[in-house]
Amino acid sequence: MEIIQGKCKLQRLLTTQSSGIKEENTSKPQFHVKLSIITQFYPPDYAPTGQLIEELSTQLRHQGLHIHVFTGQPGYAFKKESAPAIERRDKLLIRRSRTARLWPQRIRGKAVNGLLFCLRSAFHLLKTCWRGDILLLTTAPPFLPILGYLANLCFGLPYVCLLYDLYPDVAVELKVVPGHHWVVKFWNFINREIWRNAKAIVVLSSTMKERIVAKCPEVADKITVIHSWANPDLIVPIPKKDNWFAHKYNLVEKFTVLYSGNMGRCHDMETIIEAAHKLQDQPIQFVFIGDGAKRKLCEEQVAALGLNNCLFLPYQDKQYLPYSLTACDLSLVSVSQGMEGLVAPSKLYGILAAGRPVAVVCEDHSYLCDLVKEAKCGKTFRNGDATKLADFISHLATNKQLVNQMGKAGRRYFQSHFTLEIIAKEYAQVLCKALVLDQKVDRSILMKQVH
């Protein structure tokens, strides 16, 4: 204990919680952990990744960290309103830079906007006062982690990578750039250097870890799988008959199937629309809430098929999320074929918190198959299998007891695995180990103290 004491406040908190040992009084000055987070998206932006970072930051500051977030102005989903350039909340400081909005609906435009944010972030890191003790970088935008590598090289600043998506693999899979292109080879080389020098790597799924280990086997021990989460106090099961959102859009009497979130290139919307087509003559309503590259295509396909069972709504503010997520009987999650291990849908955790069954469209080897099966909260379907998806929806529409059973099972599983309190402790341990290892503390002593 003497080796670690006074070096990491967060470590002492974790040690006290896990071992029950009371912390001794000391006259030594307390070391306050200063965590710097860089991410392009942050509330009031609609981006789910930004909302997750906000909740994580709030929870970590309650555990004693001083947190500084550098982000951009709202730009996701083409939101135009600005937010304060500087915002302070106790131990949390938020600084927002300008956000470029060049061709925001195109992949190349988003890439340019992300690059400009990276440049602003680099200038931000040049200021000593904003570096902190450790740096957490997200893949929003995808090439942001390179700043961690450069900050470590120039200033010796330890960094942790939080990988929401795996690039350049996503771009290759979406055929934005061919796999043999020199840009892809160079990007993969840079990624390996970033991962080797990172103190830790956080990924959102086991299949994403497998992808990284296949590319860079020597970083396997650095990788921690930490799922996303939802707030069980904010999102609670609400009966449709008591839900104003369901009443507003006339969803109370009809069996309602909800897709809420990004309708992007990584999401299999085609299978869902085909299932809606097969169910057009049944009293079943499909509701799509959100935006993305495929939304317009979905609307055009619905119009071309003459479907009157599909309703499209814009993104809802976070305060309405508890009502929009519970204004349905079944929720949908989808991952396009070939994207497994490259992306991980964060919408699943809000669905579980809402106490609603879930139908997932994904590949057979997806981590989602095991998760849904273990939670007993729904069913998974292969990409393109609209017939079985439609049959499942039709079956649930006539079996209210099964709907309630699956919804309650999902809520129970969520509360024991994916609450913010549970997930924040996992992040705290990763950050603490990264700090202590950077100070060359014996790993065996660290593990003994933490566990």
C-alpha cells in the first residue's frame, strides 16, 4: 500500500471499496487525478457517443477525478444551435471549439470536418495547462488517437484509446477506399504504433478485440472490453397507456416496433424495411426515430412500396428519450453484414433499460447473439432474413405475456451488467492502472491492491 499511496487518488478509492481496508491518515499532499478527454461530439449534440462521454465524465468526477473535456460545437445530425465555449461544473471543465460543417452529409465531408477538429485539438494540447495527468481519446473522429501518440512522444503524456469504431476497416467495408490502397496500409501501420504505445485500449465488444488482436497480437493484454451503458434512473419501463409520447403519435393501441438512432451505412435497414413490407396488412406500426445516410433511402423505399405502416420522426432531445424508448412493444437493433467487430450499437442498452424486448439483425458470430441469448430478452436474425424477423414480430404481436417476460428479463440483465455505476468502475480501474503503470509501479502489487 505504501508504494501506491499518495500517487493516485483514484487507486486509493478503488482499494478501499474492493478490500474494505480503511485509508490511513497521512500528512503527504493528496494527488488529484486530472483526466483530459478529447472527443468531437458532446451534448447538447445528438451523437450517442457524446452523450455517453458526458455521463461517464459526470460519474468519474464523483469518484474524485478532475476532468477536462475538449470537444466541438454541436454538429451531429446537422444541429445548428451553438453551446457555451466554456462550461464549468464542479470538477468538470468543458471547452468547445468551432465545428466545421463542410458537406456534412457526405463521408468525405465528415472526414474533412474531423481532420479540422483534430488540428484544433492538437493546438489545444500544446497548452501545458490542458494536458492533465492522463489522456482519454475516442475514435470520434476516427484518426483522433494519433494525438495521443504524438502527445506521448513529445510530452510523455500517457494515453488510453477508447475505440467506438475500427478504422480504416469501416471505410474499406463500406467501399469508400479499396483494401489494397496505400492509405489503408499506412493507416494500419499508424494504428499499430498508436496501440503499442497506449497504456490501455478500451473496446466495446469481444469481436472488436478479436479484430485488433489479429492486426496487432502484442497488444492483447492491453485491451479491455467495456460495454456501453444506459441510465436506469432516467430510462425506466413505462406502460404505453401512461406514455404521452405513445398517445401523441397514436401508438397505444397498435403493436409498435421501434428503430431509434442512427440510420447509417453500418446499419442493416434493408432487412427491417422488407419485414415492414411483409407485415403491411397486419395492425403493426413501425416507427423510425433518428437520421443518417440511409434515412432518405428508407423513406423513398417505403413510398415506393406504398407502405402506410411506417412513421419517421426526427432525433428526440435526451429529456424525451425515456418516453420515446417506451412508446413501443419491441425495439430493433441492426448491424450490416461485414461490420461485426467494426462497430457496436450503443442503442441496445437503452432498450434493455426501457424493459422492452429486442430483435437484432446481425451476423451469426456477433457478440450480440450471445448477449441476447444470455439475457433472454429477444431474438437475433441473420442479415437479409426478413421473413423470420417478420414472423417473430407477428408472434409477439399476439403474445403479450411473452413481450412482458422478455422485457422484464432484459431490464434485470441490464441492471446487473450495464448500469453507469458498474461501467464507470471498470473505466476507473483501466485509467488507474494506466497511471500507475506509467509511474513504473510493479503490476503484481497493483493487481493485489485492486482485487
